[in-house]
Amino acid sequence: MTLPEKAPRLGRAGLLEELMAAVRPEFRVDVLIVDSDDPVLGVKPCEIGGCDRPIKHRGMCNGHHLRWKKAGGTDLATFKAEQASPQMGRRELDSCTVPDCRYGVAGHGLCCRHRDKWGRAGYPDPAAWAATATPLVSGSRQECRLSFCLR
């Protein structure tokens, strides 16, 4: 009895070449944004105005569906009409109170980096401390990719 021949082992470069040959060019992107009307990958957005999350239950995303259930499962049309403000995680972040710092607030009106520096300074009055603090500079700072965020 003879053993079957083993397939040659490909190195990392060989695997990458095979993968790139198998993936169509329109899918070779960092962030794939799919049209909601796409018959395979598309998902209709939540029927609540201003919500871009995908439908999960009764025409709503999971978050709005949970809110509706928590409200006692009231009339669905009334519930949908009353939902005006965006859900948590979809609103614009408050900005750090340090002048020219464009990071979002983590606590006490400060971003996480400034909040840590404020703590090391002994927790003085946050507004007075923020007025004298310098913005943090990061060499690799990029714009936020969330469509609703201006930070």
C-alpha cells in the first residue's frame, strides 16, 4: 500500500497570493459598505428615523426592539413615532473640555488621556484644570470612521 502524496506546503506569501486570486476586487477593501438593497449581503435599516442599524425584529433593530419590549410592548406605530433621539452609541460624542482636544469625553468632561493626567495632578477642579491643560498630540491620529462622529 502506498501513501498518498502530500500537497506542497505553501508559505504565508503563497497563501496570500491564493487568497487574493480567489477574492474579487470589489471585496478587497478595508471597510466593505454594502448597499441595503443587495440581495445577498444587504439588510434593510431599522424603521426608526435616524437609526442605521439592521432590522432584527418587527421592523426595528435589536436595541429599539428591546426598548419597545421594556416599554410594555405598546402600540408599535406609536412607539416608532415617539422615538426621535438616536440610541446610545449613535449620538455625537461630547468633546473633551481641554481647548483644542478633539477626543470624546470619558469622565468629568475629559477624554481618557486628560482624565488620567487630571487624576495624577490630584483631582483639582476639572474645569479650572482643563482650561490650563495642553491638548495631547498623537502622530498617528486619524479621523473617526463613524459616519455620525465629527471627532
